[in-house]
Amino acid sequence: MKQTNFRTRVPRVAVRLAMAGATMRGLLRGIAKFIQAGNPWAVQLIQGWSDEYKLLPPEKGSYDGLILNVTDDYLRNWVASGVPMFVVDPGHLLTESVAGLIDCDNESVGFGAADYLLGAGFELFAFAGEVHGAYWSRMRGEAFVRRLESAGKRCSVYAELSAGEQVDFGLEQGRLTQWLRCLPEGTAVFAPNDIRARMILTACLKAGISVPGEISVLGVDNDALVCETAYPPLSSIEMSCEETGFRAAELLDVAMREEVKRTVLPALRYGFARVVRRGSCVREVFGDELVRKVREFIRLNLRRGFSVPQAAKAVGVSRRTLETRFRKGTGNSIRAELIRCRLARAEALLTEGALAVSEVAEVCGFVHTGHLDKFFREVYGVTPLAFRKGRRKEGL
């Protein structure tokens, strides 16, 4: 973007974002990338904690720009001050007086979820929204159902509580569990965020519903802390928050230089970017309950070495029976299935990018990095490191 006004001082910017959510952390990462790209800002980061500095009122604050996700009267005073700003998820705020808005394209999330699950070969679908049917949850669910209907598919929808009804999470889990038990085997359940998806996984675990053996679960936000600590690890939609945060910072920087009129700042939207596939959302169609039990045993023991006799003992059959029925049900040997599952897990961890390749090898149960490298190259045609670099280059 062309810049004509040079800096004479570092601009002071207040960024007030509730960092507990993956969306806000993604926006902040985008803002940070803009600053790191040679655009110095002095940022006052406000996360809503009781013991941190607060956002100053206009008469005391000397901010040159703001990026905020609050919609109270305090914010209205800043809107009236004329300081260039972006407001994230404005909610009930009268938006016509706000310089720039950052909002979620909830429809793209629902459409993206449906397209992914249809492309993965699922035939049965369900949606379990936020308990009280928040507007963003409802919009995602409605878009999900519409896209499925356009493909000739039906969707079971979990009944939300009425507005204002008190939530008893013990009763809610029982109610959710009963609904899940009534879903046909092979159903893909879409949840509007990772927190709700994790509630579904917890209900399945307590009820003995196999995931992904009996149902599959897909969340939204790709919050690694939520997804990677769930069982099985949660597949989730990653949002385009980082790109939107960078763009917002870029536009705000120009406005602070007074190179554009404040009213020219556009509305920005973040939405569906891609699905990060983990263990909770895999289409499995097996008629043999023994096959399902063995696959669950494999998933539980990916990091550990085990023999076929040990697996047979764990599921209560002879080695010969196990090998015969498993090959008949899957077309694979148990060893080949173990390698396949380990590689699928390695792919997810390499895409996530948090662990070194040597750590990925250890977590996935490979003897050493060379062992992972050998099998990974056979299946993917590249080394794990090259695979990771390629994903980063593609922006995946």
C-alpha cells in the first residue's frame, strides 16, 4: 500500500481484545505480523483482566488508533471522539457511526463445514448449536442445513434451550447424550465452535459412543489448546482471523497517517479458511464391531509399541481371529493400519506447526526421525520437513 506521510513519532494504539478466544488471538497475531513487518506501533494490549491497565477515556487517552471488541457506552464515547478505529464483532452497537467494523462471515463457516463433510463422503449429518442458540451459532447452523439441502441431504438439529432458560450442565449433558444416542451410525456432527464440539466429545466418551467409529465431530475456531487436549483430537475449522487482523492494522495505519478519510475505512470480515483434520472427523464404515475395537486400541496406543498378540489379548480374541477379521474388514494388516494412523497423526501435527519434526516422530510412536521420514516419504512423496514448508508456503 502506497504511503506518502512519513512518521515523526511512534503511533500509540489501544488493542482491547478478549484473548481467551481463538478468534481474538488470531486477530492479534495478524496485528503483530503487521508491526513486525516494519511498522512500529506502541500497543497498549488490554485483555479484560482485573489487574491490568484499563482503556483510558477520550479526555485522558492520547491514542492515535484503536482496535476493540467491546460494545458498551464507554466505547461510544471513543466513537464520538473521531479517533480512527476498528470495532470487532459489534453486536448491538449502532454501527453507522463506527469507522470500521470487523465481523464474522458466519454463513461461510456453515457452508464450508457442509462442503468439507460432503467431500469427505459423509451421508448423514447433524448440527448441535450453542446451548441458547446465540445468533452466530444459529447463522452457522442455518447455513450448514441450507447447503446440505441443496445437495439433497437432510440434517438432524439439536433443540436449543429457550432464551433465558437456566442451564444445568449436568442435565444438559444427559439431554445431549440422549440425542447423540439416537443418531444413526456414521453421522457427522457439526458444532458451531470448539467448546461445544468438546462437550459433544465428552458426552460421547461418557456414553460409550465411539468417535469417529459411530459418529464424527467437527468444531470451529481451531483452538489448538482445546482441540489437542480433547479425545480424540478435535477436527476444526480454522478461520481467516490472522489475515483479517493484518489487513485491519494496515488500514488503520494509513488512517492514522491521515492519508484517507476516516469514513473510508471499510468493513472487514473473517470466516472459513480451511479444515484442520484430526482424529474426531474420519468417515469409518465397518460392519464388524471387532474392527472398531481394534482401531480404537490402535488410536489409544499410537505412541507405544505393541505386538499383534498384545492387541488380540486387549480385545479378547486369538491372534489368528484378529488378523483374519481385521484384514477382511479393512483390507489392511494391523501393522499397516498402525503405520497409517501414525502418519495421519504426523500430518496433522506437521500442519499445526507447534512441534519439531523429531518431537512429531516421538509423539506418533516412530522409533526415530529417520523412521518417520522413511514412511512419510513413501506415502506423501516428500520428507516431513518439506511437507511442513509446503503447507506454510500455501498458507495452509
